Amino acid sequence: MPDHNASFHTLIHLGCGEHPEIDTYAQLAEQIWLIDADGQAIDALQMALAERVNVHCCQALVATQEYLGTFYRYNLAWANGLTLIDEATQRIYPGLCYVESTRQPTTTVAALAAQCLSQCGAEASTAHMLLLDVGRQNHELLQALEDSGQLSRFSHVILLPAGGQAWYGEAGPIAIPPSLHGPAKVPAGLSLPERTRVLERHPLLQELQRYRASAQIQRQASDQLEQQLAEVRQQHDAQAQALAEIQRQFEECSRERDNQAARVGALVQERDTLQQQLEERTQERDTSAKARGETERALEQAQQAEQQTRQQLTELTRKHDEQVARVETLAQECDTVQQQLEERTQQRDGLWHKGETLTQERDTLQQQLEERTQQRDELCHKGEALTQERDELKHQVDELARQREDALHQNHLNHEALKEAHQISARLTEERDHLHQELQEAKSFIHKLSHRVPSGAEKPSDTPPPQDGFYRAFEDRFRGSREEIKRRVQVYLPFVAAVAERNPNVPVLDLGCGRGEWLEVLKQAGIAGEGIDQNAGMLEGCHELGLNVTQGDAITHLQQQSDASYICISLMHVVEHIPFDTLRLVVEQARRVLVPDGVLIMETPNPENVMVGSCNFYTDPTHRNPLPPPLLAFLPEYYGFERVKVLRLQELPALHDKLHYDINDFLTGVSPDYAVLAQAQHMTMDTPAGQQETTAWEAEYGISLHYMMQKNAQGVGESE
């Protein structure tokens, strides 16, 4: 049942795995959500927690966006995720094994958090806890929750480190979002691993949200003012047009009034003229009675004309008064409009000032956008240059791969020729069975051919060559001088010296000892050593130096040894000569024959070097096939060796100081040899030899292709 006195309402554990601390969670929260992309882990949790009604199990592949993703599952739960383990982590954890991958749609972390909180009836004011345990995804999921606003709903956020220390170290520190701060106090009863980060909701988050809301309101008010300013501008333009129309009508009325005034003046002048004529005619009436009638008639006519003129003058005066009243009304309306226009102009000036401020901010943002655009264009140009260089490298690698295929085909032809030569040798053996000594030499020669891959059949001669003399001459030509090989194998002494100090008087067994350089180095270091090789010619030099060597089959010899009888078993450039099933038998028997803290050493050519893997490896006709480092490292891990390490060897020292590698470096610069060292049980001893042993196991060796690509990428980033 839910604990209503719990400190949190809801606890969400993202990436819970198979063994979450469910009892502790039940004391901390009322509702619990366990989420993981591993369907098997979720099924097991659902069966185990079926009776707990407040525990919810959910299988989901969580990401920042929705897409069809791939979930990679490994034998160690901390390595599970959306991406494959890189080569550096694989080297540190050689026992880490890829199990399977499943494709499934992803769920955004913001939607998943909102769904969990809403289904539990969580209120905004209640306290919730989020545990993120998804390795390198912690940062991007945390940022996605911050961008969506869901992160502020959690009062506590706990970031659990990845299970693999190397992985966590590569991920680097995680930036804390503004809505969180820490470190905070670990909730009571909850046990957390080292480097766990406990964060809590920032105390100023509500004030920050209020400021953001205020800023949003101000932005909306600014947008409204911009809209109102546009409307005022439109109204101002319309009123300006109306005022111009009124002014035009006023001017037309003024012109019409002036015309009417001129016409009134003309009528008044005409009236004055008529009055003057009337007076003259009145005087003429006194003087001439005869003309009186005519004058009266003329007077009547003049009176009628005057009456008509007065009527016209009255009508014009009335129209003039109407025009004046209309002009006065228009003048009043114009004053009102002018006053409104002045008020709107003041409002416009205020809005214009705000608009200039917003325009300045917009120009600043536009300038920043142009600078970012310019930076993006420069990065795109550099990316195109890198893409072109990558295409050239890919073309050259494809050409080398084609040459490698041709070499493999030629090797197949040589193998067929070997079969024919083997058949011819068998027939010759049957013909010479009457000579016992020659028969023994032929059998030894055939036995050699069964374990080596010569380039063709030898031509018979009258005097047979010395036994195994060819391969010793071949080793002297192509393997390197004896002093050079002794210098190379010195790298293994720190791994063996401490074991010899813990197990006195227990020897080293060198399978396929050849010329005995490793045995000589051990002898000079005061460590007993035994060697075995079936090539008598190679053993002649060992006998001259007084080394303890035996001629015979190395595999048979190893099977005949008793348990825990050697401190070290070494195979220097032997594993590439034997079938893979035989190699498995050697590793299995070595685990039995070695003392508990004994060391297995297997050195072989490195196919990561393009020139070695495609050409130089096949210079030795007895080589079978290259062995990639991950494959050879997996063998001792599979057969129970506790500690396994890959040493890349024999690269040019100058390559370590280069800041940028060219195409020749990528083709030939990777360490041409490598060795796999495996220890049955990890033991330490506080002595100078023990300290050297610890340093040797912790050191990094050689140059890999991944290291060169990573260093080139760092150089490009620094130049930018």
C-alpha cells in the first residue's frame, strides 16, 4: 500500500535495470514508476512486483525525439543503450559482450514524464523525484526536460553514473540546467554510488518563472502596441485624406462665394445705374409731359427689372449665408479633426519611440543571426573539405581492399599448388621407402608441409637440402635480427618478473620458441625457461647458447604437462600458423597448466594495419589467416582468465608526436604487431617487481586506427 507519510508523491526511475531499490523507493514516495528499455528486465520486475499497486513498470526506449531507434543489449546492464560500445571501452572491458539489438519506436522523455505524473494524479505543488540512470543520455534527456518545462515539476533530480568507469569518464561533467541547483542532500534511506549528483529545484525558480511570464506579457503588449500603432497610422492616413478633401471643398466654396460676391457687386452697380437713369428720367418727366408716359412705362419696366434684380440679390444673399454657415461648420469639424489628429500624433510618437526600441533589439538579433550564419557557412565549408578528404581515403581503402582480395586469391592458388606438391611428395615417399634414412627425412618434410603453407612444391635435386634450413633463413631475412627481437620482447618482462618472484623455481614455457630470443632474455633476467619447436634448424642456435629447448610437437607437449606447472606460457608469432580449433585447445590447456596468477602471452601480426593485413602478412607462406585483436582477446576471457589486455607494438616512435596523420600514416602507421596478455587470477605484491607489474598492466601501448582518427578530429576542432 502507498505510504501517505512519504516525502515525495511520485518517484520515477528512468533506466532502472533488473534490481532497483524498491523497498527504499516505497518509503520515499507514494507512487513509483520503473522505466527501462530492456523488455526482459521489465517483465521480471512486473512478475516480482505484481502485488504492489503503487508500483508501475513501463518498457520504453526513451530519447529526446520520436523515431525508430535501436536498443543494443550487452552482457553487462550498464553498457545497454542506443549506441554501440566504442573501441576504447571495449579494450578496457574485453569481457564485455554484445548480446542482441531490437528496433522499436522511441518515446520523448517530456511526454513520458507528463504521462507518469498525470496518471498518478500529481498536483503542481506536490514534490516529485526523478532518477536518471541512462549513462551518456543523462545530459540530453535532462536538457530536453528543461526545454519542455517538465523539469520544474520535480523537486529532486538524481543523476546516477554509468556502471563502466571508462564510459563515465568519457561522458564528462553534465551542465546543470537553470531550474536546478546542487549538490543537494541525499534523501534519507537512499544509498547511491560514487559520483552520483543529487540536484533539487532552484529556490528562485518561481521568481524566474514569474519574470518569464512578465516578459511574455510585455512581449504580447509590445505586439499589441505595434498592432495599435499600425491601426493609428491607418486612421491617421484616412483622416489626412478626409482633411484634404474638406480643404478642397472649402476652397471650392470660397471660390464660389467670391464669384457670387462679384455677381452681387455687378447687380448693385447695375442698380445704381438704373437709379441714376430713373432720376434723369424723372427730371425729363417734369420737362416733357409728352415723354411722361414713355418714362412711366420705362420706369415701370425699370421697377420690374429692379424687382427681379432684388429677388436675385435676395436669393444670392441667402445662398451666400448658407455657404458661410456651411464653411463655418466645416471649419469647426476641421478644428475637431485637427485636435484628434494632434492627440493621435502624440500617441503615434509614443508608439513610434517604442517601435524604434524594438527595431534596435531586432537589428541586434539580426546582426547576431548573421554572425551565426557566417560561422555556420565556415563550418559547412570545412565539413565539405573533410568530406572530400574522407571520400579520397575511402577510395584508396577500397583500392587496397581490392589488392587484398587479389592477394587472397593468389594465396588460394598457392594453397592448391601446395596440395599438388603434397601429392607428389607422397608418391616420391612411396618410391623411396627402401631407404630408411631418406624415408625419415621425407616424413619430416611432409610433417613440416602439413603445418606450414609453402608457396609451391620444391623441385627434387640430387642432394636434398638440410632439414628445415629454408625457414631459418627466411626468419633471418624477414623476422629481424636476433638483437632486434630481444629488444622487442623486453616489453613482457614486467608482466612475468613479479609472477616469478611469487612462484620461485617455476619455469616459463615458450611454445614455438624458434631461435630462442625470448628464452635468452628470460635467462639474462634470472628466470628459468623451457622451449619447444619441431624445426630442428631453428633449434640449432638455441643449443649453441645453452638454452633448455626440445624438438617436438608443441600442442602434444602442452597436453602432457601437469596442472599449475608453469608461471608463463608464451606463443611468439605462432597463433597465425595453427587452425583456430587448435588455438582454442592451446588456450584451454594453458589455463590448466599455468599457476593461479600465471600469464599467457600470444603475439601475432596486427591486421588493423592495412599494409600488414592486406600484404605483409602473406609474405610468410606458412601463415594461415590474420586474427583481429577482439577475437584473440576473447579466447582467454572465454576460458576463465580474470584479466586480459591487448598490447599494440612495434610502431614508429615519431608517430606519437604527430598532430595530424596523412593517408600514408593510416595505411602503414598502426602498430604492425600486437599481443594479448591474460592472467588467470589477479594478484598484487608490494615489491619493486609488483609495482612494475601493476604499472605495466595499467599502461597504454601502441597506436590503433581509432586513436589516429580521434587525434585528427581533435586537430580539426582546435584549428577551428
